[in-house]
Amino acid sequence: MTQADDRLLESLEGSNMVLSPRILAVNTDYSRHYVSERLAILLDAQLVEKEDEGLYRITERGKGYLSGEVEAKTLEDATD
């Protein structure tokens, strides 16, 4: 997990909305390409889910990660 992952998850949780990589990029100062790459990893880790093509929302597992209920080490093991 990276600092960018935390920022993306926090943005999704804080907005309580379904967001696109473009909107997340504008609001986090990362490139859209980088945001898309990180969202793919977060999707594999089940921290976000696709609502529709190109639209993402945070999952309960993602909220658990942000609150410390899901350890980053567990996620890294799952995505290796």
C-alpha cells in the first residue's frame, strides 16, 4: 500500500460518492494514469469496487483498512 492508495481511499470515503479516475486525479494531484493503476490494485485487494465502467466506490473492506481494522500487511500478501 502506498500513500497514494490512502489518499484515494480517503477521497472516496470522504465524498461518499462514486468517482472516476479523472475526478480522483484532479482532487489528489496524481496523474489520471497513475490513479487508474492504483485503482486496479485496490480493486484486486477488494478495497474498491466498480460501480460502472470507469466509476469506483470504496468497499466496507476499504473502510476497514482506513480505520485500522484491516492490516496493510494482509493486503500486500493478497496482492503479491
